[in-house]
Amino acid sequence: MLSEIITTDAFILLSAILFISGVITTKFSARLGVPALVLFIMVGIVMGSDVLGIIHFDDAGLAQTIGVFALVIILFEGGLQTKWKTLRPVIPPALSLATMGVLLTSGIVAVAAKYILEIGWLEAILFGAIVGSTDAAAVFAVLKGQNVKPRIGATLEAESGSNDPMAVFLTIAMIELITVPDANMWKLIASFFVQMGLGLIVGYVFGRLATAAINRLNLDSSGLYPVFATAFALLTYGVTAFMNGSGLLAVYVSAIIIGNTEVAYRHSIVRFSEGFAWMMQILMFVILGLLVFPSELFIWDVMWKGIVISLILMLIARPAAVYASTINMGYTNKELLFLSWAGLKGAVPIVLATFPMLAHVENSQLIFNVVFFVVLTSCLIQGSTITNLADKLGLVGPEKTTPMHSLELVSLGKANAEMIEYEMEEDAAIVGQKLINIPFPKHALVNAIIRNDKLLTPTGNTVIQPRDFLYVLTSRASKQELIRLLQEKKSVPIVKEVPIENKRESETEQT
């Protein structure tokens, strides 16, 4: 009994050390110019049995389970933050990159792997499939907070969020062809379209169900809404996977729907998901670092092969796939160059590399070690230079206006009221007007305005300016009317005529 308690206490202490180490590395990653993901991996390697020997971990099955769970949370958070009006124009090129682009990348890398790793063609194609996709976790982490132009950023995020099904399909299909020689290739291809279709349909349905449930349920605490939304993400994945569909695609689609629909406690849901996603990234990359044994990875035979394949992937395979997948889609050479360089590899290839190990595919350990080295190289070289490249190519947009402040709200519980946070756009109809002249709904009150990172106490004579962050307390019955007012454009005049007598009385009250 005592030994079990000690083991439990040691596990809790170790978990705390790992998470604290992961959080601290994010602080130093920007100063060192190294992506935080690489530092998370290094924390795992250092804690592993080949270096400090604190943790001995070689369970590929458990690592795969943790990795998939973490990817669900990361994709859900990424979808919540994806704006539909930015995403919609880039859907065709993103889908082309997520399908044809992955196929071309995998094919070119497969040819290189065949002769460099000296393995069979099926194993080489399997290797190409594993590293062929752009990793969502890496892209979301590197682009978060950066001011890359919206069109390019949206293309990368949409591609990375939707190309995992292709990579997973190719990996599983090749493993089946290797382990079951008489497998029917046409059935495998048909199953891919079924998986994609189910992912889109189930993701859309569950996204709508989630928004309806969040808005209609009147929970006692606002802290329950983020938990409820996250549970829906896990449910979406589980149901879709049970139906043999693409669970990761379904989660991303449902998150986009939730993120672009007015839902109760949206701010709390997004902030909770962001923190949870960071925690999952730390856990996933530390676990994947623990799974690697440096004595097997950092040897000359693996290193030179990994470097050569990485260079072929970065300088030949990815650019060829990008240029071929986006023909006549309106991208400039500079944008295509950036998209080529931004095909980051991350957790997904490492998680997929555990599939051959669990299936006991020949040369699976070699494939895993080289895949890990390719990912490490991609994160170090591409991840640390992507922002500077965007700047040199002139693809940096206006600085993001995320307010440097926080607004903590006490849970309103069953009070039938919400606090709306809204950033005013330049073409909004109410921009340039005084609050007293704006026809707000009856049960809506502007409580605070954040302008240039400073808090303003609004009065009737306060003029709304572009990039103002308005905090409006409104009844739920008036919420939709308020949203329509805030989103209305200048082409529709909405100035409210106020009698002189009432206007003077209102100005006197405000004073």
C-alpha cells in the first residue's frame, strides 16, 4: 500500500515538473529563436532513459493514444480561432494542397527513401506517406500571434487542419498492403472518400448540435461551458471514428462552425481551449521525446540519411507539390515560395510512425528514427525562419490588434445576461458616431471600451473609433439584435434621430 502511494506521489511530482519545464521553455523559445515544440521534445529526450534516466518509456501504443487525444484538442482549438470569412476564399487551394499536395510530396519522398534507406518500395511509400502532410500542431504553434497576411495564414491553417486524413489513409493503406498482400487497393481508395465524407458530414452536424446545446443550456457556472464544448469535440471524434470516418477532420469542421457562430461564453470557451491545447502540445511532444533513444537516433547512419531526406523534402518535394497544387489559383511567386517553406512537420508524422511499429512492419524502427530526425530538422530549420522569411518576402500584414488586457467576469449563472466583446472594424456603420446617437437595443449597455490598450469609461459623447474593443452587457433576448447592429456596414445608414430636448437631457445625465 505504501509503495503504491509513493508511486502515485512520484507520478504527480514528475507530471508537475514536466509541465513546468514545458511552460518555461515557451518563455525562452522566442529569445533563442527556436520553436517551443523543439524544446518540448528536448525536455522529453533529456528526461528519458538515455540521458538523465528519470523516466523509461518505450510504449508506442500509449504514445499513439496520447498523441491522437492531443491532436483532437489542438485541432479543436485551431478551428475555434479560424475565421470563416478568411477561410472561405482559400478552401480550393487548401483542399488541393491537402490531397494532391500530400500525394505528390509523399511520392517524391518515397523515391528518395527507397534508395537512401535501402528499403522496399512499399516501405518507401509508407515512409513518404508518414512525412507527407503539413502538421497542424506545428503550424498553429508557429503562426500563433504572428502577423502573416491573412490569406497565406488561412491557407496554411486550412491545409494543415484538413490534410491529416490523407496522411492517415495513406499510412494505414500501405501498412495493410504490406501486412496483407492480397488487400484490395480499390476498396482502400473507396474507403478514403467514405472517411472524408463522413468527417465533413458528422463534423457539420455535431458543430450545429454543439452550438445549439451551448446556447440553450443554462448552466450554473460559466466554467462548465468550456468543458462542455471540449466534451463535444471528443464526442465528435469518437462517433466519427466509430463510423469509420475521419475523426480529426470532423473535429476541425465542427470547431470552425462553433467558432464562427455566436455562442454563450465564447470568450471562456476559446481561452480554456487555448490553454488546454498548449498543455496537450507540451504533453504530446514530451512523450514523443521520451519515446526516442538518442543512442539510436544520433548516430551517423541515421543522421546523414535524415538530413538528406529532409533537404529533399524541404527543397524539392514540398515546393513541387505546392506549385503543382495551386496552378492558376492566384498566388504570387513570393506567396508560393513561402507556402513551400512553411510545410512544417511535427507531431503527426511521429504519431503515424508508431503505426508500423505496432503492426510489426519490417524496418519500422529505422523508419521511426529517420522520421523523428526529419521532424526535428523541419522544426529547427523551417520553424525558426518562417517569420523572418515572411518579413523578407513582404508577406507581413498589419500588426494584430489583440488587446493587452484581460477582463475577468463573474459567472452570471442564470441571470439571463451576457458580456459581449467586439472589435470594431473600419467600415462598421457605428464607427465615427457618438454612443448617444447609436440605437442600441433596450437591454444593452456599453460598459467599457479598450482603445490603444487603455481603458476608457464611456459616456454619451464618446465617439466609436476603428479597432476599439467594446464590452457590452446585454440580455440574451437582445443579443442577436446587438450583434446585427455591431456588424452593420456603413453602406446602410443607421443614425438615430434624437429630439433636441431628449438629447440635452441625455447629455446632462451622462455628465
